Amino acid sequence: MICIIPSVKTPYKNQFELSVDVKLINLLKNIYKSKVYILSDKLKLSKKCKLLVISGGNSVTKISKKKKDLLRYNLDKFYFTQALKNKIPVIGICHGAHYISSFFSSKLNLISNHVGDHNIYYIDKKKYKVNSFHKIGIIKLGKNLLKTSEAEDGSIESFTHKFLNIKGIVWHPERHKYIKKIDKLVLSIK
């Protein structure tokens, strides 16, 4: 079973909603051939959880102190630390990658020109076109994180942990029309 941490939205003043893109659910089911469970309350991770996905949406607390982002931070931290303790593989997508990189003391900055399609270079030196919907860039990776792709501006687009089964990607593979080779490369788990 794949467990997803949803994003936190504020549709009305002082009201918060949790949401997950249906396209993300379908992508994960397609790639991993597994059921998907959306984590909504702070509960102990099920032993059935074989992969934790920290989804997109929200901003990291190094950049934003909005209440919805603080709520999301607490949810991410609660489940991420459980996954680390129980050696559950983790994939962070967009916000999830920013959260993970921040957890490992990476340097993040506001960036521009990362909304829409752009080129990245994967470790195989090939150029791939991906989409992005973020204004935060990973500028320098923290301890034990290894770059697997970068944008033309040098910001880090994907990474993996040197010792742990943890990956992060800052684009949205669920928003591609079809599953691309680059998406399969970065979403594979051990």
C-alpha cells in the first residue's frame, strides 16, 4: 500500500481542507501496482504502508509561516519521522522534495521561471522536458543527499539519499499527459 500525505488548502477563512490530486493517485497506482491510502489524521503508519509519498502543494516553513503551511509541516514531520524509523521508502514530489531537502539542511531560495515546461539534465546526461509549478528552488543539497538532475539554471530538480531509500523530485509527473521515461527513472524504488 502507498500512503500519501495530502496538501493543506484554505478555501475559506479559518477553514482547512486536505487534498490530493486524483492524477497523482492514478499515476502511483499505475507505476507501483498498489492500493493508495490518503493519510488524513496523525495516526501511526500502518505496517501495510510500503511507500510514503509526500505530495505537492504548500510551501516549506523556511519560506512561509502561513497557518496552512505550518499545519502541513507538522503533518509531514509526523509521518516522515515514522517512515525513517520504520525504514519505509519515501518519495517527495514538489513540496515533498522541498520538505525532505529542508529536513536534511539543504539550501532553498525563491526562484523564477519554474512554472510550466522546462528542460532538465538527468545523471545520464540526457536532456528531458518536465513541468514545474513552484517558486522555490533547491540551490545546494544537504548532508547525504545526491543530485540526480538539475535545471538549466543549476537548481536541483531531483535527488536521492546516499544511504536511505528516499527520493525527491520538484516537477509533477502526475501532470504529464503520459508517463515519461524520466518519471519512471526518478520514481523507481528499491
